Amino acid sequence: MQVPSERNARWMLLTGHGRVLVEIARNPDARIRDISPAVGLTERTVQGIVADLESAGYLTRTRIGRRNRYTVNPDSPFRHRDQDGPVGPLLDLLTSMADGEASDLPQAELARTLRRHCR
């Protein structure tokens, strides 16, 4: 894999909101302090993103003792008008890739999912 040049290092394919949502989908019991280093954002930024995602209906937060448990709503729509359908299939794909399971997916299914959600 190629290391991005300094010029290209200023942007990422997924926004902070997308990275936090994928991380929460991977680990619903993660604390803000666990999510922060995993996505490369400060704890304060992650707190704000979680609040945004919760208010937009992408996830719900349930208090269990002193901890929070997050539940991702896979039926939430993408926020861009050109991306139709729910976020669930793309989150499934991204979490399986992060967990090393993407190689188990047939190439045709992987290509269909990416075409459908990443126009």
C-alpha cells in the first residue's frame, strides 16, 4: 500500500462521523476513550459526533450501570441525495473488512455493495 503524500494527507475517504459509526458498529460496548484512538480523533470530538449520530437517529445510547451501550440503526438513510438505501449493508461491509472477514465475501457481492452505496 502506498503512503499518501503530504498534499493528499489532508483528507480521508470517510468523515469522522463515518469512522465513528463504523467503530461503534464493530464494538457497541466501546467507550468514548476507546473509540477516540481507534478513529484518530479527540475524545471531545468523538463525544460531539456521537451526539450528532444519536440526534440524527443513526444510533441509540442505552445506559447500563456506569457504561453506555450503543445500538446502530442499520435502516438509517445516507445523508447525500445521490446515495439511496440504508447504511446497514455498507456498515456490514466496512466492519467485516476491519475484522478481516471481507475476504470471505464473494467478489460480486462486494462489488454490488460498493456500487450501490458509493456512487
